[in-house]
Amino acid sequence: MNHLAQGLHGSNPLLNIGIFAAFVVVTLVVVLRASRSSRSAADFYAAGRAFSGPQNGIAIAGDYLSAASFLGIVGAIALYGYDGFLYSIGFLVAWLVALLLVAELLRNTGKYTMGDVLAFRMRQRPVRAAAATSTLAVSFFYLLAQMAGAGVLVSLLLGVTSGTGQAAVIAVVGVIMIVYVLVGGMKGTTWVQIIKAVLLISGAAVMTLWTFGKFGFDLSGLLQSAVDRAGEAGENLLNPGAKYGKSETSKLDFLSLGLALVLGTAGLPHVLMRFYTVPTAKEARRSVVWAIWLIGLFYLFSLVLGYGAGAIVGPEAIKSAPGASNSAAPLLAQALGGPVLLGFIAAVAFATILAVVAGLTITASASFAHDIYANVIKKGEVEDKRAEVRVARITAVVIGLVAIVGGILARNQNVAFLVALAFAVAASANLPTILYSLFWKRFNTSGALWSIYGGLTTTVVLIVFSPAVSGGSESMLPNADFAWFPLQNPGLVSIPLSFFFGWLGTVLSREHDADKYAEMEVRSLTGAGAERAVAH
């Protein structure tokens, strides 16, 4: 990572830190105000179910549009054009799966976590333990990616070159995130995500209009300039294949990645938990529609920003800058508006990491406290709900500290690899189990355990023995080679296998509760009984 040894030329680290500090102060004030009404478990886990559909939709966009979305996709489009934009398509289409198959039914059936839905018609303790294990695994890998991203951003935008300096900034990000979660619970975290989404989409909109204006608001002129600037490689920018068309394996790799992205979103625990912060299933559906519009708009902006960076900054300058493709958006901001716009974009990128990390932390801590502590250890007999919230807060601190240590260790690792792993695990371990639970009458405890543990194990094993970890110059361990699985992302194999495990575990077990499924079906489709269950 020697190319990160110096900050971005022309950047003003003090200005960047000042704008970021202003964001932290404003959001901490908001979190403190929100904490005044955070008393019960429903307040801490689900923000008292007090957010409207549009508010929750903006928060979902804030939770979903991570630093990888902003820096990574703009950079991928700048360097690879058409193939880079395919990431955006995968991330956006995923929301149709969430809208049509998951959002409303989950809100009707569950209470606080994914484990509530799975345990509704099955044996509570083993299923909740499995759901919490999967939630913690996905959250941990996603947290690592965000923390590692923070390390890259620090080098890129603040000129912090030493390993100790990067570690210190990752620790600061982690501590601020722990404070958000401890003080504000889900309500405070949601407001942080709303503020961050507004800032990110507004900043992207300003940059998009500015970039478009440079080319007379002519998309063809912008695309042609990007092609001309790229020289011999220019023609590939407008056609598929620049990144994923070089061999049959790379085409399969893209199919596998696309499958993980499209199916992974509906299984991401921190996204699923957002559906419980609204009062009704109708609001849950509205929130996903709002999220689709906002996320879709942002990805359209990323198309202009990516090609704009290619045309104005140029691919050579992007590749040679610290952070390589991740520097495309900051370099474009600097070219358009100098150090001030660069400072704003830097602060927004940091805010993005903070908001996503806070959402992941509260999801993981809620899953442990509600599923493991309250329902597995205490067997559902927690007399004082404040004790459960206390366990959630302690868990949040532990998860925060683990994320800080993991982020420091992973700061030089491949961030995209860690994100892809989280999506692959979510698509393999969580989604098949959720869909089977909601739609298959015969599904039972054995099938759920086979699907979750089988999907989780298969995904992790295939990634460990893939080119993402060893055997190549861009692998996590470039000097080792134990890769026998040819694809970087295991989704193409692990997702169908997880569905198969769920089916096999079900048919091998005689357990079957038709009455409980009928009750779940009525509740998931109508919401009847859901509010009563929440009030308990």
C-alpha cells in the first residue's frame, strides 16, 4: 500500500478534519436529543416504531449507500465504464427482491430481529442461535470492510501516512460509532443515517450538475470526452467486457458477483432491521419505495460522476493517485471546486462510514441481546426489559472494540473482497431461510439449521480457497497459493447449495406444524396480531 504514502495533492487536511468535526458535533447533538425518549427495548431496538415510511426510506438509503458505493462505483465507472456501472445495477435491482418478497411480510411477522421471523413457527432456541450467528458473521465482515475503508480514506484525504496514525483514526471512528449506539439507540442511529443520506445525495447532485454543465448538459459529449481521454482503451468504456469479459471464468465471476449483490441485500441484517422502525407494514413498503428512488437517483449520479472523472481528471491520474480508483470522486471534486468541495466530499465519505458502522453495530448487538441472551440463555423469561437493553449496550461496546481491532488489522486488505463476502454470506445463509420460512408450508427447524449453517460454512470455505484470498497479485495473501475454487465470489455455487440444504434438512425431518404456518401466513399477509405481539 505504498501508493497511499502521501495524501491527495492539493488537499487541505485541516479543512477536511474541520468539516468532518462539524458533522460529528451536529449529529451528536441530534443523537443526544433523540436519546431523551429512548427508554424501552422497543425504543432502543426499533426507535419506538415512530418513523414514517419516507423518513425510514431516507435512513435505509443512508444505511445502504456505503463508502464502497460512493468511492468504489465512481472509480469503477471512471476506469471500466460499462462494467463499472453494472455494480450499480446489481445493487439497485436487489431492492426489488426486498420490496416484493421481504419488506412487508417481515414487518408483519417479526418484532426486532431476523430471528423473530425464523423462530415464529420453529423451535426457538436452536433457530435463534443460528440466526444470531449468521447476523454476527455478516455484520462482522461488513464492519471490517467499512473500517478498512476508513483507513484508506485517511491516507487519501488527510495525508496520514503512518500505520499508527491510520490505526488512531480508525479507533476514533469506532469510538464515535459506539457513542452513537450507546446514547441514541436505533432512534439516534436513524437520524444520523438520515442526515448522512441527505448530505451524500445533495453533494453528489451538486457535483453531477457541475460536471454536466462543463459539457453543456450533453450526455453524448460527456461520454465522448471520457472515451477520448482514455486513449486506446477508450472504446471499451462504452461496451461490456472491459473488466469482466476477458475470459469465460471472468464472465462466470461477474454472474456470481451479480447474484450475490441482487440476492444479498434482502438478507442483510442491518437492512432487514430497518423494517421494524415503522408503525405498520404499509409504511415498511413505502420506505422501500422511497429507498429505491433515492438509491436509483444516486446511482444515476454515479454514472455521470464516473464518466466525468474519466473525462476531466483522466484514467492515468486516477490510477497514479493514492487509493487508485477510490480517488476518482475526490479528484473530481478537487478539479471542480478546489479544496472546499474536496473537504466536503471527504467529510461526507467519513460520515458515510460512521452511519453504516453504527447501523451494523446496533443490529449485531440487538441480535445477540434479543436472540441469544433473552431467548436462548434466559429462555424468553426476561422480567426486566432494561436488563436486555443493558446487555445490548455492553454487546455494542464489545462489537465496537472488535471492529476497531479488526479494522486496524484489515486496513491494508481488499475492501471489495470483504464487502462481497458479507453479501455472499447474507445471500447464502439468510435469504433462503427467510423465503422458505415465509412461503413453504413444509419448512421446519431442521431445514432452517441446515440452510443457515450450510450456507455460512460453504460461503466461507469457498472464499478462503478462492483467488480473492491467495494465488494472485491482488489477493489478500499474494505470496501464498492454495486457491482451488476458480471464482472470486462464491454466490453462484453457495446460494443454490444453501437452498438445497434447506430443502434436504426439511425432508429428512418429520417435524411439521401446519397450524403454526397457517397463523404465520395470515399474519405475514394481513398484519393481524402483529401489533399485539409487539406490545408484549
